[in-house]
Amino acid sequence: MKTYLDCIPCFFTQALRAGRIATNDEMLIKRMLDDIGLRLKDISLDCTPPEIGRTIYGRIREMTGQPDPYRAIKDRSTAKGLELYPELKKVIAQSEDPLLTAVRLAVAGNIIDFGVFESVDIDDTIQTVMKQKFAIGDYPLFRERIEAAQQILYIGDNAGETVFDRMLIEEIGKPVVYAVRAEPVINDATHDDAVAAGIDGVATIVSSGTDAPGAVLPTCSDEFIERLEQAELIISKGQGNYEGLSQTPYPIFFLLMAKCRIIASDIGVTQGDIILKAHNL
Amino acid sequence: MKTYLDCIPCFFTQALRAGRIATNDEMLIKRMLDDIGLRLKDISLDCTPPEIGRTIYGRIREMTGQPDPYRAIKDRSTAKGLELYPELKKVIAQSEDPLLTAVRLAVAGNIIDFGVFESVDIDDTIQTVMKQKFAIGDYPLFRERIEAAQQILYIGDNAGETVFDRMLIEEIGKPVVYAVRAEPVINDATHDDAVAAGIDGVATIVSSGTDAPGAVLPTCSDEFIERLEQAELIISKGQGNYEGLSQTPYPIFFLLMAKCRIIASDIGVTQGDIILKAHNL
């Protein structure tokens, strides 16, 4: 997805939020916003938003000297996910279509995104998403392709959401390679976050090589791009990965809630909609 | 009111909205946002937000070559106000306390602010504000001071709202000097807008000398500052005038709805609250 003009004020909103998580020094945050302001003229709308996010969050790390400002938030998200895990496993097992229930929970997990919302009521969200109609619901094709696949490349998004991804991977019951960010960016899952969620017990964890908040190809490792090119089937979680991959030729199921109005419009749905969208499939 | 860090993303949101009203050329709007980005480092948080707004809207006028991009919106707002005028005059006349009803309508008129909201349902707003409790309600003192005053300086805000100001001025029944912006900025009322609303029949219209979207003293004319200094009683409408005047020593009643979360917090109320606040009185 290209960057829309509407993304520009949002970059400053995100930088302010991340700046306040990284430091209490308001003047330092002002200098970070000034720094982003100076760079704006060099930012092309042809880039994807997470490519620009990469620059912004990189500058915040450099200017605050905090390599992982969302560490505590990510840990809390993972702990909350693990706390819910036993109960949600029962919900999946007792449901009419466990795979579909696990897909729905994986979307619910996508809402645990402290980079977008200030706070969420996770339990309420799960109840809502379990009943919510998919705005784009390619589940029959998803089930068919999952059943036929030998191996799946699953691109993770946020820490905490990882626990919900784990439950979906357990239902899929096929060999899965789970890709995470190479470096901390916002609350996105890195290798450590995936391990903390127990993903290492159900999938092979690999790095996408990027420190952008999304699978932005020009910033991914050659090794990961080779994986994308050879992948039989890809599951891409969340907005950042959608933004990075929506114009690529790979066989992807995008699984996300459209939390942002602009992304929703790009997909052709309404803000707040949940989506399981087949792409090149 | 000083500028908060939270105002910075909002400056870009406002610039984008105003840019889209002024032109359809997305690349020109990008260049305008870039231009504001470059200026950000020179913007001090010690300025008031409308002082910064003045720079931003000035650049939009210069870069688009549109001296008054909100002309059509202002005309529609004034026309809508005049359409409602006869009916609302009856509502005032038949009410238990006509002055209070006129005050409430003047707040309702403050909601006709296309600089903040994309669209509003004016009739619904009027119904709501007629029943809404004031978060700060200095009406008893307001009535007392209005009755005692020889002359009142009334600082207007938006076009369209001017019709509602006219109704309050008619209820006040004292000599009123009505101050408007010197130049078009957002949808703020200038001399022509005040005349179109019929203010010239009930008050003496003067210019504040500023092209900022609020009474920002360093940008006002000496003549207007002299009026402020000599004023027995001032009514200040809207957020922009609050931002410009909240730290001045003049005897003011601030009359507004706190549409912005940051201004609400500065006043000590909740976003969406309506306020009649005595200041230095």
C-alpha cells in the first residue's frame, strides 16, 4: 500500500505516542517531532507507510537511547495472552469449526495493538470478534488451501497477538515457519517475544530481517525474500504486513482488523471490519 | 494557552484538511505539509496554537494562491444560520430566561466550525446544547455584569456562528463592539461575514487586526489592543480566542464548546463540554 497524505499527521501522532513511552522529556520529544518534520520532504508517498514508520521509530530509538521502548508493554501483552490461552483452547476445542474459531481468535489477537489503541478491553474484543461478520471472508478457500499445503509461512505482527497465532498454528497442524521482526519496533514481535508466547514449540521462528513495523520488502533480508518467493502459502497478520505486502505477487491470506480508516479504504472495507482476504490465490 | 505537543499532529491534520479545501492537487498539498515540517523546529511551544495556525494557514493561502479557501463554506454556514434565525428568535422569546437561551444558542453556534468537524447536524446540536449542563457555568455573574455594563466588546469566531452571536447581542440590548479577523483564516468571520449575518444592524463591527484564527495579541492591531485594555467587559467566543486570551489580564467571559481534548484539559473540563467561564471578573 502506498502512503496517503492522511498518513502524514498520523506519523506525528505515532511519534508522539512512542516518544512519550520512551521518555518523559517533553523537549526531547519536541526535538524528535522537529526531526521528523525536517525529514518529511524526503519522504515519498510511493513508499509504504511502515517504510516511513521504520525511519520514525528508528529516530526515536536513536534520540532517546531506548532500544526497545515498548518492552514492558510487549511483556504485559504476552502475559495476558498466555493467561487467556487455556480457556481459549477450550473454546476452540468445543466449537463447531475449530479452525474457523482459531482464525477468529487470531484476528482478535490482532487488536492487542498498543501502537494504535491506548487501551483495549481484551475480553470484550474476543467476544465481539467471535460474532463479527467478516467484511471479506475467504474462509472456505483458506480451509481448502491450508488442507492442501505442505508448509505455511506465517508472518507475525504484535507481541501478545503471538499467543493467538500459536493457537491458530496448533489448529492448522502443518509445518509452519513463523517470521518476526529482526529488531524491536513499536510492540511488534521479535524472536524473543515469539519464544515467550511458546511459538518455538509449534513452528520454526525466522527473522524477516526488517526493523520496519511491517514486511517492507526493500528492508527485508535476502533470505526472507527467498522464503516469500518459494512459499506455497503465506498468512500475513495485521496492518503493517498488509501495507508492506499488498502489492506483491505472493500467495497470501491477509488476516487483520482494519483499525485505520485509510487502510480500510485501501482494502475497500469500513474501519473496524475484520478481514480474511485471499491475495494471488 | 501554550501549545502542547499534542497540537503538533493536529497542525498537520488541519493543514491537510485546509489544503484539500483549497486544491485538488495532492502533490501541492504534500509540498505544503513538507513546508510546515521544515518550519516545525522554529515553532516554540510557548506560542499559542492560533499563532502557529496563522503561519500554517498563511502558507496554505500563499502556496495555493487561494486567498479565502473557506469562502463557500462560510457562505453556506451564514445562510444556514439566517435560515434558522426566525425560528430561534421565537424560541428565545418564548423561553423562561431569554438571555440564558440566547447564551446557549451562542454556544450551539460555536459548533458550526468546519475547521474542526467535517460535518455537523446543526439542528441536533441546537437541541443538545439547549439541554446540556454547563461544565463551567458562570451565568449568574454573567447576567449581573451584563446588566451593569455600559458597553461590551464581543470577539467573534466563525462565520455562521455570527448569526447566533447577533441573537445574543440582541438579547443583551447594550452597545456592543463586535471584533472580527482582519483577513480570512479558516472559516473565521471577517467584516464581510459579520455584515452578511446582520451584525452591522446590532453592533459596531471592528477588526482585531489579526489574520490568526484567534485573538493572538502579538498579531493584533494597536487599536484593538487598546480596546481590550479599556474594555469594561469582554465576551470571547470559541476555542481560538480562548487560546489567545486565556493568559491575559482582561475581564472576559469565555463562551465556547471544548471541541478539542487538549483545550478541554487546559480549561479543566471534558471534551464536548460547554463553558461560560468568568476570567478576571
